[in-house]
Amino acid sequence: MPAALNGAFLNEISTKFIIVRKHVSGVMLQSAACQLPPAAPCRCSWVTIMLRRFAILFAALLTLTSPWACSAVTYGVAVSRHGQNFYTIEGSNVVLQTQFCYTAANSASATLTMNVFSSTQDGSITFTDDRSKCAVLGAYGPVQMGAGSTTANLAYLDNGLFIDTAQDLIVQADLQCSAIYNGQATLVLNSSGLSYRGGQTLGKIQFRPDNVVSSCGLAGIFKRTNLSNPAAPDAGPALSNVGVADVTANSVSLRATASQNTTVYWLLASPFAVAPTNKQIVAGVDGSGKAPLQKGSGSLQAGISSSFAIQKLLPLSDYQIFVATRNADGQMGMLSARTGFSTPSATQSSIGLSVPDISWAGSGRALMSATADQDATGYWMILPQQAPMPDITQVVAGVDASGAPAQLRGYGPMKANTPTSFWIANTPMANPINLYMVARNAAGQYSARQYSTNTLWPSNSTRPDVNPENGWWWNPDEGGRGFSIEINNTGNPIFDRVFFAGFMYDDSGRPIWYTASLSRSSGSGSFYGTLLSYTDGQSLDGAWRSPNSHVTGKVTLMMINTRQATLQIEIEGLRPISFNIERFPIVSNGLAQAPVSGSPQTGWWWNRNEGGRGYFIEVQGNTAFIASYMYDPDGKPVWYITQNSMASPNFYSGALVQYGYGQVLTGDYYSPAVTNPNVGNVILRFFNAKEGVLVLPNGISIDIERYIF
């Protein structure tokens, strides 16, 4: 969350050995063989054929200038349906024209077989899931073209695609184009180079003057290609020298070199994870569409070897890392890398950890405390007394000695020589349990495993009602996500409510946010409520529309004191996860700095005519930290952060920043990346502590006021 949002993001990857996949136009080559016809010998030279095929492995785009008369070649691919009778090979810029194809595949695994060239059929696609097959009439890829005009005779196909059969061209219009057009047109490229740049607008399609639509944006020109002859050079960044180093029980370093300046993306997965395509690696999911153990990205400079670190690994564990690249033009590298490695056993350090102690139990909750002699993260879990005793790494992972998951587990930061409390919710009252705990420091060293045997008898005393401080909260060990908390303080504890929101990321790495209205559980020091997510609401600069809410799970906020709490999240079908959070200092020693006189109130703000989106504002000293909770143009939740000094107590200006690829709601921690460092500038003018006006990046002014709940 906040702290990591202010710092540079560095992901590090490491591997011991490399399995480089050979690709043709970004597609893994499975087999290639010169097939001899039964009635006559093959007429082409074996030497020529073999040299040709080795060249294929590194070709990016291919032309149909000459037939591959002696063989069929088979590729394992993932294809997405682009339109009727058109598919895109994922991880490449190749479009396939098909016929007799009735599968509405999207990112489907398939086998592509390119046959002897003929005027009727170049090959076929066989889909893995249903074994259906369709004919491939031709493959089309981007070509090197100069800036300027090209005349084309277009026939409309589907989904913004046109074809010029005389020139063997397929033309792609941008998504805003609504023209269905047949006839002569002029293709105008803005600049020279490859005729496709990851869907970016390259120029325009100029139709006849008498057409209803005079022009459309031009998103790509594709030339018919042959998967046997290399044509245009590979424009995507190529990976080399990928390898691992410095493998420890808890960390590893990845080294890689790229052929051009690029962004490198990596996934950390178990050895049994399904291998992803390049596109899936960039999107942050494995081959089955599931979230990996960790993911990240970083920058590579052309020809310079760089290292990236992955932390928080488990000892004596096997991992694999998938690596891909994508440059600023949106072009992906044609070669990806997969590496595997194993971590050694853990080193136990001199971290001193006390035996965890239960100081209070009641209402299905227990308060546990422990002390470490240095800054560390404490991990705890509860098991039945008869369960097999776990080792150090199993306590951290939250499983018993057989690998069965503990139903109650949690973690949180521990300050050196300071007793740290953890709330445990849903405790098995009056049943004997073992409470296990381990501490781990930033270097990946562990304490000894500590445990205590307890029977949780309800206490006769009640816990005092504690109110959280209004403002930003976080777990200092998990920079990149955070929580905005405000209590309404009605004066009657029975009616007190906490309005809670958490900003983090979904399984695909997109930013997402959740809210909950929490009621007080008097006498237990906690608040509870239903966790909600929202979709289809108002975008940053769009017209208002009412969002839809969705029940995500349950949330319990258990107060330790006014600035520390344990947060428990329960999602149906998943184990509950508990972690400690605390007040977030926007600046150094910020919690000791009262807002300057005349600053806006800390808490939730909104425009009462635009329900469904809001803004959380906190000022410490003269520095403001503000989050905007809203939606993208597709209606998916998104949040933006801005932090800057107040120009005056009633005036703020700063850039909105967007993040991605961080920690999911109940997942393991990984640091996020800045996906857009400047979404646009916002201005806030405050008339008083409760009213103001917000100027959005598009210049629209919105009246905002304190949200009363």
C-alpha cells in the first residue's frame, strides 16, 4: 500500500537452468518434418530444408512468396477468436483466415498444422478441448511499410477487418470505427515501420467521399505470410542469458538480458502449474488462467544484464519461473523463458521469540500476545491438540505436518522488544488447542518454533469498546495495499458504525476495491460486517451511472488499541485470513503531526448526486494522501492515488497515479507496479472543513462534501 506506492518498484527473478522455447511468430514449434510423397521422392534438398527450418525457429513474421512444398509443420498454440472466420495467434501478431470454423474459441489451446501451400487451404486448427477442426486459408502478419498513402480495394469481413485480395492484405480498423464498407480506399500510415503496434492507431482509412463514414482510425495492415520463409525482422524484444543466482531458503535472483529496452514480466509458480503463453505472463496468470504464487515486472536496458529479486519463498520447495517481455510499442518478444529451481533448508537465526500467551478469551475471540527481540513478521496458527506438530516453514505456510491447512491462522509486524497482540476470531471455545508461532525477519531468517497448549475458557470480563482513529491504515510488511477507516462516533456505542474500504488487486493484477459498513460488537472490542465489491459505476471522466454491488465475504475489525487492530477476511470457499494493521504515517512521524489549521476533515467525501464513487482524504501536517474509488470505462472498479503537499490549507493539486499487479485480497504478498504514473492532474479547493470542489483531469468541476453515514 502507501509506502510502496511512493517508492521505486523492483522485482527480482532467479533461475538455475533455462528451457527456451523455440517459436515461429511467437508460437511454440512442436514438430516439423519433410514428408515424402508415396509415389515420388521429395524434390527439395535436405540441407536446404534443414537450414530453412532452423531459420524458422527465430522468425517473427512470414511471407507466402514461395511454397513449402515438402512438409507440414505443427505448432502448439493459443488462439483467440477475432471475428467470424478469423483468429489471432496469441503471443504474436499473426492473424489466421479460416473457413468451416464453428468454434467460438477465446484464448483456447489448439494445434495449428500448416500444410503444403495451395490456393484452397494452407492448414488447419484443431481445438484441444472439443477436438473440432477448421481450415486455415492463410496467415497474415504485419509488414515493414513507409509513412504515406497506399491505395486498397477493400471488402468488409467482420469485426473491423477488411481484405484486399489483390494485394493479399488484411486491414484492421480501430474499435471506434463503425463503417461496413466495400470499395476503393486510401490507407494512410503516420510513420514508417511495422504496420502493427499492439492495437495502437497507426493512421487512418480514408473512404470514398460519398460514403456515410468518411474515415476510420487505422490499427493495422497485415500481409499474407507463409510459415516457412522468414520475412520482416523480429520487432519484439528478445530475451537472452536468463538464469538464476543467489538461491537461498527464502529468496532468489533472476538475471536476464534483452535485445532492446523493454519491460520484463515474470510469474513464480509451483512445478505443476500449467505453462502460460507470453500474453498470459504479461497479464499475470498461468496457463489455466489462475493467479501465480507471485508475479512482477521490471525494466531491462538493451544489451545490459539486470537482476531482479523474489522474496518470501519457502525452504525446501520447488518453483518454476516464466518470463516474457513487451516493449513500449506493445510488441511482445517471440521467445519466452521457463526456469526451475529448488530452495535449500532454512537457516535458523538468533531471533528470540517468546512463547505465545492467551490473555483473554470470549465471544468466540481470543487475544494472543508475543514478543520478538528484533523487528520481524510473526506468523501464528491454531491446530487441534491431536494434530501432528508442524515444523517452522509449515507454521509460516499455515499447514500442519501432513500439509492439511489450519482453519485459523494469521500474521503481522512485530517491533523489537515490544509485546505484540493478535486477535484470533472464531476460536474453538472450551476445546484444547495448540497455538504455534514463528517469527521471520527481513533477511529471511527464522526464530525457533514456539507453541503453547490452551483450553479457551470464556473470560468473565468484557473487553472495553475501542474506537479506531479515522484515516489510512496498513500492514507495514505489505506495501502496495491499504485501508481507509472512519467511525461515525454517534455518542452511543450501540449505534456506532465504521465505514471501511480496502484497495488492492484482483487475480489478473487489476486494481480493485471493497467496502463494508461495520457494526460494533459491544464488549468484544470489534466491528463486523459484509464485504462488498462494486461494478458498472462512473468512470473518472464519464457520466454518472449507478453501480451494482456484490457480496464478496465477511470482514471483522478487532481493535487492539486506537492505532492497531487485527483484520479478518472471510471469503466463501477459502480459509479465513487474519493480519494486523496499524495507522499509516503519510510522512515521517506523520501521526504526530496534526493537520494545519483550516485543512479539510479526514474521512470520506462524495458528490451526493454521484453515489457509487467517493474519495478518502487525510492530511498530516501539510501533506495530503487522497484515494479516488471509482470505475474504468468498462465498469470495472479502479482506484487512483495522489499525494502531495497542500499549497495552502484549502488548496491541493497533484497527479493521479495508478498501480497494478499487487497483492490480492487473501493472497500472499507481492509488491505492485506503477501502471500509469500520471493519469491526470486533480485540483481540490475547500470552502471549509466539510465542503469543497474537485476539478478532474478533463477540467470538469464537481462539488464534494463530507459523507455522513
